Amino acid sequence: MNPWLAWLAEPFSYPFMLRGLAAALTVGVVCPVLGAYVVLRGMAFFGDALAHIILPGVVAAFLLGWPLVSGALIVGVVAALAVGAISRRSKIKEDTAIGVVFAGCFALGIAMLSSRRGYAVDLSHILFGNLLGVSQQDVLLIAGLGLLALLAVLAFYKEFLVLSFDPLLAVTLRLPVQRLQNLMLILLAVVIVVSIQAVGVALVLAMLITPAAAASLLTRRLPIMMLVGAAIGALSAVIGLYFSYYTNLASGPAIVLTATAAFVLAFLFSRQRRTRA
Amino acid sequence: MPHSTVRPPDHDPHAPSLSVDGLSVRFNGAEALRAVTFRLPAGQRLAVVGPNGAGKTTLFNVLAGAQRPQDGTARIFGHPPGGDTCVAYVPQRSQVDWAFPASAAEVVMMGRIREIGPLRWPGRRDWQVVGAALDQVGLADVSRRPIGELSGGQQQRVFLAQALAQEAELILLDEPFTGLDFPSQEALFVVLDRLRAAGVTELVATHDLNLAAERFDSVMLLNRRLVAFGAPADVLTREHLVQAYGGHVHILPEGGLLVLTDTCCEGDEGEG
């Protein structure tokens, strides 16, 4: 066999690498599509907070031996709606309210985990992902939920577009603003949950915003921004996995670093294009 | 205008386009509007004039259905705000994210998404309506451009085209002339004239008293309460202006010239 092809094929002769690739590709494609709205609406802090808030759910599922996704999904959806409600009704400023809930939940999750032996390894898997440890069942769950999120974005594309661009127009058009808003928060929770096994709680934000932000520098049309973001996310997943395999780096950070490099390239390219124009 | 939109049963095209009675809005106890009452027949252009914080934006928000009044009622063609999609709101230019990745045509299409209905994509007829709306406001040749690349006047007209695509019968424009040069202002008036001729009612918040006096059918002078309402010549009197603007009006001794020191500042209108 051609040595280059052999080099490319070698990592994926291991089934755990193949499962990791499937999970990483799903995350790489799904995150930037929803991430486009996160970037456009300036919800990055909210997204990061949601990822940390989910921690107790992940830990509970882990301790009970359930699929991690199940516990995270329940806590994630509840937290997304609760934080949305708090920031609407409270007199406290939105980012403060989110910050309080975020730090409290994160501490709770770590406290739950700290009672266990081997706590450091478990914690690092939850914080930074354990892509190479995903089971067949996990892959199916991740793919199923990812597909569901993509279909939802497709189904409510024009409503989410109006909600992101001009909330007052959504009101004058008599759209169910509150329900759409909640749907978007739930989808955000789903996508974060799907990503946690791949890149971990601490780095989910990167998959959500970095490829989408890179794409936003390259195009001024939303559908193209979503497609380019998904392409950057998928490429980051593949390149990051090779990187991780051949340099022995942790896979989650390797994928995130690749996406970050893509963002830097997009940034330099867009600057150069602007100065030439 | 074509009316394919299903109107609610109490949408009465013969009722006044606007009928507001005793409207009061308070934010955390602070009064933004006090007992505002007026009636506006369809097809009129009304200038809403008043100092910063006079409640212009609040009034528009109530009419758009985004703000509930504590007291009083507003009726639009006989039904309360929120009963129909016949009201369009053209936001202040400073309130819009012009870096948003959308073309002029896509922004106009947003006005039609209720008409298209949930779980469906715009069809050929919807794009025809969008094209016709852009054509009416003179933007057919820039329909595919990102909105951030358009001039200030073109950006205002994109939102008017959106209101057309929405088949709006009452259009609320918040400070549309701010920052526009004279030709852009005139181009905007051409479109507003055409809309009015088609029977659309236009409410325009503005700081420009000259425009209010010369280019509008009627003027509302607002400073939390309704100071005066009626024909421009009857409303824009020295007495009324002093009532509305208080210490911001200075009367020069020679010729009794009025000078207003209250100038519009973008985004300064955020009441509570």
C-alpha cells in the first residue's frame, strides 16, 4: 500500500478510533450550525454556562452507569429553560444570574464526583472529553440527537432567523416568540450534551462558536455561514484526530486547537481580503 | 394592496386605522405615557414629535404589541395590538445589527414568514412578492447585496420593503430621517408618498420640526402626555412647543425665532 494511504488508514484500523471519528464528525457538523445563531445573537457566555451547568447531570448518569447523554439531557433542558426564565424575570443582570447558576452547578457536579476513587481521571474525562472511550451505544445516541437538532434548525430556520435578527419583527408578525426562544435553548442544550463526550464540558464552547465564528468572517450569508462552519467543524474533527493519534495528544484539545487554527486562518484571510478591496 | 393575509373577524377596514384611549404606561413606577387619547383615519401620515424620553418609542412598542399598557386601550382597525399582522415596525437604524449575514431580499422575506406559515419554505410566489416590494422602493438592483453594504437611505427602504411584503396597513417608523442626507431623505419620501397613496397609515417619530411642519398630514406633540394633536400649523405653535420642550426652547428676540436645543441622539430614546 502507498505509505501515505497507510499513514492515513492506520488510526482507523482500531474500532475505538472509528467510533471516536463518528462522534467527532457529528459534533463537528452539528455544533457550528446551531453555533451560527449563538455567534449572531452574542450568546457565547450563555452557551459556556449551559455546558458547565450540565455537569451534575453528567456526573449523576456516570455514577448510575447510564449513558452520559441521558442525564445531561435532562439537566440541560431544565437548566436552559430555568436560566432563560431567571434572566427574563429577575432584577439581577442576566450575566450575573447565569454566572451564579453556572458556578453553583459546576461545583455541585465536581463535589458529586469527588467522593469517588479515581476521581482525577473521571474528572478529566468529563472536563476535556473522552472521545476514544465512546461506546457503540453512545455513538448511536450522539448521531440520533445530532440529526434531530439539525432537522429542528432546518424546520424552524426562518423563524430562528427573524428571532435572531429582529425580535420586534417576530412580535409584530405574531410569532410565538417565547416558545421559539425556549426551543432554541433546548436545542442548544441538546447540542452541548452531544458534544460533551467528544470535547468535554470545558471545551464545548469552542465547538459551538469557533467554527461558526471562522465562517462568519468568510461569508455574509447565513446558510453559507452554517455550511462553511459545518465544513470547518468536520475538518477540525478529522485533522484533530490524526494530530492526536500521531502526537499522542488528548483528542478533545487536539480538535479544538485545529478549529482555533482554522479561525486564525480565516481571520488573516478576511483581513487581507479587506485591505486589498 | 393585496390582502391574502387572513384578517381577524374584528379587523374593520372602515374603522379608524388607529384609535387610542387613555393609554398609560409606567416602568417601575416612572410614567412613560399618561392618558394619551387620539384617533387617526387610515391613509394619513402622522409625525410624532417630542423631546428625548417623551414616550415616542414606548407608544410605538404598545402599538406593535411588544409593550402592554397599564391603562387604556389601543385599537388598530378595531382590534387590539397583537390581533393581526397589519402593523409593521421600522426600527431606528442604530438598533439594527447591520453586520448580520443577510441580503436585502432576505431581510424583506422576513416580513412574509407568517404568511408562509410554519415548517414551510418561501416559494416562487413569495420571492415574486419580495422582488416587487424591492422594486417599489427602488432597490431591485441591490437585492442580493448584504444589508451592511447598503447606504443609510437604502437600509431604511429595505425595511419599508419588508413592511410591504408583510402587507402592513400601519407602519411605525422610528427616527427614519436621522443621519440621512437630503437626497436619501427625498428618496424615502417618494416611497412614503406611494405607500400613503395606497392607503397605508404612517406614524413617524422624528426630531425634525421642519419636516413635521412641511411633509406631514398631522402632527402629534408628545411629552409623556399628549400636548397637541392635529394639523401641523395648529400643533407647532410657540405655546405648544414651550409646553412640550420646556427649557429646551429658546425664543430669539429678533423675529420671534424658535431655537430648539434638544437634539436627537441615536439610541437615546431608551425609556426604562
